[in-house]
Amino acid sequence: MAIRMSGLSSGLDTEAIVGALMSAQSLKKTKLTQAKTKLEWTQTKWKELNTKLYKLYSEQVSKLQLQSSYMTKKATSSDETKAKITASAKAVNGSYTMEVKNIATAQYLTGSKINATSGNTKMSELDPALVNKEVEVKAGDKTTKFTITEDTTINDFTSELKKAGLNANFDTTQKRLFISSKDSGLSNAFSITTSGISDTEITARKNLRDAVGYDSMSTANKNIVDEAMKKLETSGVDTAEYQEALDAITGAALNTRTKKTEAAASTYVKAKLYSDNYASYEEKAKESLKSTYFTDDGEVKDELKTKYAEEFNIYTQEEKEKLGVENMTEEEYVNWRANKVYDEAVAKQADSDTTSFVNNQISSDEETKLAVKEAAYAGKTEDEIRALDSRALTKYYGSGNDADPLNISAIEGTSTFSADSIKNDISSVVSDYASVADRTYALSDSALTGIGLADIKVDDDGNVTVNGKTDGTLPEDMGLVKASDSEILLNGAKMTSSSSTVSVNGLNIELTGLTKAGESITFTVSSDTDAVYNTIKNFFTEYNALMKEMNELYNADTAKGYEPLTSEQKKEMSDDDIKLWEDKIKASLLRGDSSLGSVRSAMRNTMMSQVTYEGKTYSLASFGICTSTDYTEGGLYHIYGDSEDSVYADKDDKLKKALAEDPDAVVSVLSDIFSKLRTTMSEKMAGSKVSSSQTFYSDIKMKDDIKDYEKQIKEWETKLADMEDAYYSKFTAMETALAKLQSQQSSLSGLFGN
């Protein structure tokens, strides 16, 4: 802001004069700002009211227009310790008898104690005979098979059971396997059986997996191959299913080889970048670190001389020999030590900086990305890779063995293989696998004995066979809880459920205990008039609260003469006074509002509508739901006999009586009235040019008007700034003229004085 030196010649307080002139001119802008503020307050008021109106519409009116909302039933039981019963609208009124014969259980299998220290124990260590055995798990409608290998651990075993749809865990304290079905009921019972895998199957499986690089595949590709191999077990050769399996295996193998090649190409390019750029970063590191260890003359810094000299003198002769410094003088050691530490620091920084450069190039440089693609496509020989700098080779390929510390092999270019070539290479082993005749063989006993389990087979009726014996006798120290369904006799008819809850004809029966022989539970289902009454009452409570608020807003006291306060006015008032002033204005904003008046009147008129049912005319008043004789309430409703309404509590409760004696009439009339109210409210919040849908006021017009005010205020701010500058220009011109006149007068005075 410019600093104005005014009134020097005239002696006038120019700032005050211009301020007074601008104050008068700013009145228009002030009025626009106040009008905008009031409109924004009005907008906020309407938003709050709109939210309440829409909530009443969506949560109450839309619900009560449906006759199903009044069909509330209740069930009263003679013994809730055996069953908790709830009734839906579909339940048939009447009396029922029930016997609880069984409550559904899940199947539980507890293994006997085994000699395993943890879940990482290999199963082959517990029983070598487990190797190359196939486990088949049937859980519900799902059948899963998996093979126990030499490396399969107990954790692997439980993981496979979980994949099959069971709960499984090995308890290291009890040293037992705990297995159970995830859900209760006979339909969720499970079977676990074992068989041996034939040598032909083992060989064919190994050959196929080796041919496609199974061990180096991702989990996703392994799953693809596993699923395809399952198909091949039954597909035969040269069938459509066989071809699908061959294509799937080919795709997984192609993806694996491509990913492997791309990863190898990326490693090669990284190593080459490292090889090409290390020397440059090494020189930079030398320059940046030199001053840390040496003076400008190349001498070791004094503080390091002292440190390394003390270090040298502390060493024993044996320690010096171990370091190879036994023949050095103190000075020679200091120089050797400083250079050694310096070289190590340089190497560390050079490696870090070069690696950062390499990683950045690989991730963001397009030329480098292209180089990776080219290397992947063309491939690289082992000699090309070994030609790189030794540091780069150690960094990126240094995971070999004692014979060759570098793990380097040629990169097979993607140009050398394709889906067709891979399919051609693996077709014979795939065909051999599909042609295996006898994949498994029956075992004389369960293969799972070594891990404390047995072959458990459950048929559709829940009968259990253990290790082929139909008597269900378990090996010693094992435990089995059979799966079972819930079973009740309802009015003499047998009902079952896989869970502890039985649902039948609108009844939801949660079983909590068994009835004794000859014992039964009785319960009755009836219409829940209290619940319906409370639903209706809750609506009118919310309706009245909203109507009361609308009445108060529409009939609010005028705030004539009150306008939003300016910043200057607020400075002269306390916070409490400001709040009182603004609250007075805000309370009056919707006084006589046409949109509010229209919504209010429409809702009140609809609520007073009449409905014809079975030849008779009804209204809310027919059921003791009336407005007060006190017109000042503005259409609020009261329910005769409502104990919470002090004025009408002593009147006859027509609503409860009607719900008990003629519920159909109440439901028909009220749902009709609420349907009309929903239509009325829908029409009032329909979208238009000035309002959005689901909005009871002209929200679009308000937003446009606020923007228009903002535009006018901005224009006035520009106009006032120009006006202020013009005033100051005129006063400046006057001051200049007066200064000249005073100068001339001084000259004349000087002449006459002389």
C-alpha cells in the first residue's frame, strides 16, 4: 500500500476528508455484502430444514405408506431357556407346541498326541511312510486332493486342510492336531481319506513339473498347473479337456520363462549401468570425502593422527600381527589406517550413489527401459555378462558357491521361445501324464497314523467309517464329535436345520436347550399392537417436532432494522451482543417464506385428507389422532389416550382399540394417508430450473444469487479503489498548486524585503 504524505501545504487532514467521502460511497457495497450474508444464512437454514424434511420422508413416510410396516407379530414362549422365538409378518397367528430334539453341531476331530516340537516339523520325520501319499478331503460339496512330499510340514498339512474348507491347527502344547468343519450341520460334515501314489504317477508328475519349471513358478502359475493336472487325470489324450489343460500349462510356462528372462535382463542392465558409472561416482566420492581425513597438503588430519596413534599403541603384539601391521612404525600405521578408512568410506559412498543412479534409471529412464527389453528379447551369453566390472558382478551376481562365487548363467532371449515352441517341448510329458492308468492304490491302513489321525469317512446320513470300519471305533487317544442337524417337532411335524436356528413359515426359532422326553414348549403368535402403536406414535412425534419448527420459522418475529454487522460495528460490541444480534436476524430469515409456507400447508392439508374403506369414510380423527383446539399449535397432532400427553391422556384410546378390533381398517387408512403425504412431499422436492431434486427450496437460484452478489461486490471494490485514487489525485493537485503559490509569495516577500 502506498504511503501518502498529504496536507503539507494546505494544512488539511486529507486522510480524514477522503475517508469521509469514501464512507458515503461505500454504503452500496456494504448493503450488497449484508444482503449476501443474509442469503448465505438463509441457505444454511434451509439446508438444515431440508435435511430434516428428507429424513422424515425417507425414514418414516416412505415406510408407513407400506401396509407391511404395520404387520408386526410377536411370539410368547412358555420356556425361553430352550428356545428364543421371533415372528415376522408372515407368521400365522395361533398357538404352537414344540419339542427340541437336537441342536446342530459341527464336526470335530482331535488327533492323538504326536512327537512333534512345532508346526515346522516335517511329516516325513514323524513317519517316512507318509511320503508320496495322497490326501482327499471332502467338505460339504467340495473335494480337494493334495500330496504329502518329503518336505511337507505339519503347518503345510494344516494349510492344505484350510484351503479345503476346514478349520485346522496344531497345538504345540498338547502336541495334537485339531480339525473341525467351519459350519454346523450334516451338510457341512467332512471326510479325510488317504491313498498311495503309484510310481508311474510320481514319475509322470515329476517329469511334467520339471519340463515346465514348476519349482520356479509363482504361486498363481503353480495353481494354474495344478488345476490343469487335475483335468488331465480324467481327460484322456486328444480331448477338448486335454487341449484346455495343455494350453493352460503352456501359458503358465510361457509366463514363467518370460518373467524369468525379463528379471535376468533387468539384472544385467543394472550391472552394466553400475559397471559403466561406478568410476565416475568413485571420483566424486573421493573429492567429497578427502577433506574429512586429510589436509590440503595430503597430511592426515591432526585429530585422526592422535586417534590412530592411541589405537596403535593400545594394540598388543598379537593384535598387530593379526592386522598385519606388526612391522609398521606409529607414523606408518597412522597413514595406513587413515587411507584404509578413507578408501572404505569412498567405496561405500560410491556404491550408494551408483546404486541410486542405477535404480532411478531402471524405474524412470525410457532408454534404460528399452535396453532391458532389448536384452530380454535378444538374450545375453555368459561371456557377455562376465565381461562386466568385477564390482558389478559381485554386487548383482554374488550368490554362487565356493567353486564359483558368481551365480551367472546365460540369458535366454524371449525371441528363442514362444507358446508354440513350449507346447511342442512339453506335449510328450503332458500326454504321458494324461495317459497314466493307475494313479493311486488303496492302503491297508490310514497313512495318517503317524500324525495321530485316521481315515474318517462320513456318508450323507452322518454314518462314520473309521479306517474302513463301519462301527466308527476310533484309535486310542483320538476324539470325534459327529456333525448333526438341529431337529424340532413343531406341532408334531419334524423340522431340521444345519444351524442352531430353525426358520419355518415366518418363525425364527433360536435353539438354546433340549426338551426332556415327553416335554414340550408352547408358544403363541399374535399381532403386536403395541409395536404398531409405537411405530405410529413415533412418526407423529417426529412430524410434530418438524411442523413446530416450520411454524416457528414461518411465523418468526420480524427483524426489521437489523442487518449483518460490519467489521467496524463488531469492534464496538461484545461477543455476546454480536451473537444476540445475529441470532435475531437468523431466526427471522424464513419468516413468511413462500417455499416454506407452501410445503407446510401442503403437508397439513394432506394429513387432513379422508379415505374410504369398505364403504366408510375415515380420517386420522377416526382413530383418535387429532389436532388441538388451540389454533396456535399450527396443526400439531395428539393421540387420544397417550400417557405421555398430559392434555389428552385421559381420553379414550381409540387407536389402540382400533388396532385390536379392526387392524385392517387402521392399516388401510393410515397407509393410504401416508402414501398421499409421500406423493405431496415428492412433488414439493421435485427438481426444476431453480431447485435440485430432493430439495424443498430454490437451492440453485440461491447459489446463483450468491455468485451475483459476489460479482457485484467485486465490481464495487474496484470502483471504490478507483474513486479513492481520484480523490487523492485532486487533493495532490491542490497541494501542488498551493506549494507553488507559497513559493511565489516567498520570492515576492524576499524582493520587497530587500
